[in-house]
Amino acid sequence: MELTGWVKNYEWGKRGINSAVAQMAMANDPDFILNENETYAEMWMGTHFCGVSIVKETGETLDRVLKKDLPYLFKVLSIKKALSIQVHPNKCEAERLHKERPLIYKDDNHKPELSIALTPFLALVGFQPVEDIIDNIDEFEPLSKLIGKDAVHALHQNRNAEGVKECYEILMKSDETVVANCVKEIAKNYKKELKQDGLLDIFNTVNGDFPGDVGVLSLFFLNLVRLQPGQAIYLGANEIHAYLDGDCVECMACSDNVIRAGLTPKYKDVEQLIASVIFEGKPASCKLFMPYRIDDTVQVFVPPVDDFAVMHVALKHTVDTYKLQIQPYGSILLTLTGVRILRLNTKDGPKEITITRGNIVYIPVEAAPEIEFLHAEDCGDDFTAYIATYNYFRRA
Ligand SMILES: [Zn+2]
């Protein structure tokens, strides 16, 4: 079944044709009308009720046709303006939060996320090693003044996650005016230091989008991670993060549970964030999430949860036919480049569809144990696609 994704025009998205979401939506649907002034932030592929995919042939929603929901949600994101600093609760916390505050935490599921860059991608991921945080606090005096002598001294003495937690909690709970003044002072008097630390551009960008926000000062606590296209990050439960810039494909467990703490006009739940988040620091280089290679053509990203895994197919145009082994779970394929004929088994027998950039295909349970990518007449470039599926690799 060919699908049309659901496009979301949040204001943090990239504008017009610059957005990978807009590019994909146009390639997917000839009737899609691009508005150069509109922001295109997300395209959803799956059965989530806030943006369910449509089956092209019949116009029905995917959940109606499948008569069930998929355990994962697959997306394309195009980010121009920082997304909120956030963590996602684990399954246990999600169940409790949903029970206690159903209006804020709308379901009882966890929300692990895997993001794979389509363009150079910038994100904040996890806390920096404690020594780096100490260096930052010492270097930027307005910050150490805001946190206060006692907490800074304790951090110097103990040099551990507990000390980082104390400092970060003080920062997050500080009066907005005090925080805004601190940001202002650093912006004005610490350009040289910011530049030396490679933070000047991102400091100015984030401060421009959210002037004086506490999230700007989180740059001194969290790892700034730069991904090249094809590189990935995995955000498990309680891993603090914020996407800052770039395009990616993202796969996640089906949930809306976000605990926010900055760079957002939405509700901030600082208490819960401080209670949930992992303060243990690691260097930015540890944050890359590596796939494992099945063969010359396919790599798979296997997160430590059952809800989803993502395969990356990169098929050279010189290869005539490629057979991909799959398990009997519903999968969603998104084509990025090239042209191939996809042959697969369906309830109604074998089927062939030509797939090219923007094509989204639901691969049914009946397609197992293998689908074939056949040579297309005009195959041009190498063929690349991502396939989201249930994480059966974890047990293999
Ligand atoms: Zn997130």
C-alpha cells in the first residue's frame, strides 16, 4: 500500500522548499501545493491518531485498513528553530504521570527516539562530563554567580553527578529576570570565550530565537552533538535533549509524553525534569548511535527497546536485484533517492510497484520472509531508503 504522510506546520520548522518535509511531501503527492511562506516541520508516517497516514489508492486511513495501531511512529523532521529541552519518561513513570496528570501526560507509554540525520544536524544530547561543566561554570562568571558560591564550591569538591544536579536545579528554578540578565551579560562580555569554545554561533542563534531563556544557559551543561547525514542519535528514557537545527528521519514509540524545561512556550515541568533526568555526564563522542551492518546494502539501527528498529538500504545502481529478508511485522518504507521496482507478497498475491523519492510504502505482514528490489528501466542514481519496523532484531 502506498501512503501519504501527514504534514505538520509547526512554527519551528524550515520554511518552504528548504524543508526536507516539504520536499518529501511534494515528491510524494503531485497535488501537494507548496507555500514558500509556510513552515514545514514534520511528516508523520504511521497510525498515530494525531496524524494518521492515508492509503493512496482508497483514501482510507492506515489504522482502519490495518484494524490496529503500529507500535512505532516514523517521521521526517525539518528544524530551523530549537525544539524544547526535554526528556521522555520511562514506561513506569509514564504510567504514573498519565494517571496523576492526564491532561499533560496524555498516554501511558514511554517515548524512546532514534534520529538519523538527512542533512548536517545539530542537537543537545545528555550532560557533559563533570570536568567540562566545571570548566564552563568557572569560565563564565555570570553563570557561577547565578548558581551561587555554595553549589559551585560543592561541585568543585565532589565533582560528581549529584553536584551537577544541584547546580542545574538552581539554574532551572532561578527567576526569569535573573536568568535573562545572566544571558545578556554573557552575550555582551564573553564573545571571545564563546568563540573559543565553539559556542558563539549557536549561543546567538538560540538566544535570538528564545531571548534570555534558561535553555540558552543549558549550552554550558549539555553536549552539543553534530551529525553528518546518515549518523544517528538514540534518546532513551530520561536522556535530556533538544534538537537545534537540520533535517532528519526519526522513529519513536507511539507516545506524546514530553517533560519540557526550556526553549518552549509550552508548559514546563521543572520538578519532574529534575527528578527524571540522568545527570551522569559523557563526552559528546559517546552519543553517536551506531548501526550494525547486515551486508553491503543494508545497515540496521537496533535500539534497546522492542518498539522499533530502522533499516537503511543503500543499493548501488550496478546491483540488478536485491532480496531483503524481513520478519512478519508491518513495516514502513520511505524512499530517498533512486528508482527501483519493489516486488512483494500481499494478501492479494505478488505485487510490483515502482518506487522513487518521496514514495512511502506500507509493507504488510504477508510480505515476509523477503521483499525484492528489482532493477528499474531508468534507475539513475543509487537507491536509498529507510525502513521502520518492529524491533525483531533485538532477539536475533
Ligand atoms: Zn524528544
